[in-house]
Amino acid sequence: MTFVFCHRVSFFCPEFHSTEYQKVNDEVVDFQKDVIERSKQIPIVVDFWAEWCGPCRILGPILEKLAGVSDGRWALAKVDTEQHQQVAMEYGIRSIPNVKLFVDGKPVDEFTGALPEYAVVQWLDKALPNQFKKDLEKAQALLATGKSGEAQKLLAGILEGEKENHQAQTLLAQVIFPGNPAKALELVQGIEEDSEQFPMAEAIVNAATLFQKLDAPEKLPHDPVKQQYLGAITSMKAGQYDDALRDLIEVIRTNRYYDDDGARLACIAIFRLLGEDHEVTQKHRRDFGSALNV
């Protein structure tokens, strides 16, 4: 991994294979040309930093690493604010590190401070232009009006172009979950805690895991709530969420920690799958909270 440091602005260049820094003193990189103009072809992440800045030395390698694995989605430029005070003033740099994203010649997003890698990844996912953003919005609108078949086709198309689009993965998993929980589970595998879509992915994983208990009920511990718990899971698998929540809340009241807190996890999974605005969620939310506090 190598970085080319030019007289005025330095650019991360993953095409080099040396592990040393290379100085190019005879080449002047123009901010207007290589950041403003170039950002009209590819998003440019600009790292405003200084040699004396400790947090800059923490953040810099993270940005450089991510740029190296960005597959050309964006490029990284590094601007030393000590050497280029006029540029720093022009873009309102008051503290460093300051990272700005330039798209179509303009700064469109930023953050300050030395964020951990997962937080930088989250920022990039939000801030970078996404060619599938409009399709995702359209799919969500279709789902809101009950046109799940059309939404499913649209989401499948997005995933053909971007296999790890977490939002499309979780939305499609929600659509197909009632009829094909195994496929839904497969779709969300690999979505980790650093993803904004993790809560929904976790709900699908928990729900699909619960359904597996119906295939081996003998493995569940003997308890007076066992049959009601199994009945609730059966209702849940059938999409009868109202009945499922009623029975799961009763299990919580009777034996909160049965099956390693399984009833609570099942309720949370249903709430997430339905959404907080769904009438069934709103109907049972208060009873769920009171059952936990008994």
C-alpha cells in the first residue's frame, strides 16, 4: 500500500505496490483540477490533516485502507492544512482531522474527529452516491402500498448489481420471509453489527432460528409454558402475529427466561419485522413492556 505525496495535495494511489511513501516534488496537483473537477467523475474523499495532529495519524491509515478496497467507488485526497491554509480556510476547516466528501464539484457531507473504522464505513455508506438509491426508494414505496411482488423484482435486480447492498438484502428478506424463511436467512447472513441494517437482519435470524425448534420440540426443556411457547412459534411461522405475540407475552409473564429468553427475542423479532407503526406492534408493545417489568 503506497501513498503519493505531491507538493500541494497528496493522493492515495492503490495501484502502487511498494510499502514506502514516495514524494513527487516536481508535480503540482491542483485542488481545483484534481478534487473539484475530478469529483465530477468519481466521488473524492478529502482528508484535511496536519503532521502534528495525533488523531489525524489514527484516522489517516483507516481512510487509506478503505480507499484501497473501495473498488473505484471513490478516491482519497489528503490535504495538509499547515501547507495549504488558504484551501483550509475556504472550506471552513476549524478542527482536524476533518473529512469532506466532494461530489459533482461540491462538498456534500463531512465528519470531524478520528472515528473508528466501522463508523467511517457507516459514514461512507450513507454519504456516497448510490446508483440504486432511487430503486430502493421505489421498492419501499411499493411495499408500503402492498405491492410486494413488484418490490421483490426490483430488489432482486438491485442485488444483481450490488450483492452486498444491505438495505436491499434486508428488505427482500422481509418480503420473502413468511413463505421462505430459509432463503430470507441466507440473504442476511454476513450482515454484521456495524451495519445499520443489523437490527432487521438479527430479527430475521432469530425468527428463522425459532422456526427450527418446531422440527425438534423434544430439545426444548420441559416446563408448563412449553406448549404455549411452541404454539406461539407456530402462529408466528403462519404469519399470525397477533396470536403469536399474545402467547409469547404470556410466556414472558410466566417464565421470562424459558429457552434462554426466547419469548422476548421472538417478540422483538416480530416488532421489527412488522415495524413500529404497524397496528399489531402498537397493540402489544405496552403489554410486552409491562411483562418484562413484572
